[in-house]
Amino acid sequence: MSELTYCSICGCALEDEAECYEVENEILCQECYDNETVICDHCGEHLFLFPLLP
């Protein structure tokens, strides 16, 4: 049995590595990746719209 990974924002379980997106060393689900990140105009990397609180 494989370990589940959880989205850093909403906490949903991600069963497949293909469902995981990494942004600024955090793991996100597809929905949070689409809604909570933007692409930087300068470097082309995905960044959070708002910083995550610890």
C-alpha cells in the first residue's frame, strides 16, 4: 500500500503522483494549483497568489 500525500492548502488526499503539483516546495492538488497560483512574468515559475501561513 502506498502512502497518501495531502494538499498543503485544502488538505485533500492525493493518491496518485500525477495528481500532485509542487509550488514553492509545497504539494498542491489540481484545484488549488489552478486557483491559488499564478505564473511569474519574469521567470515563468508558478508562485502563490498569497503567501502560505506557517
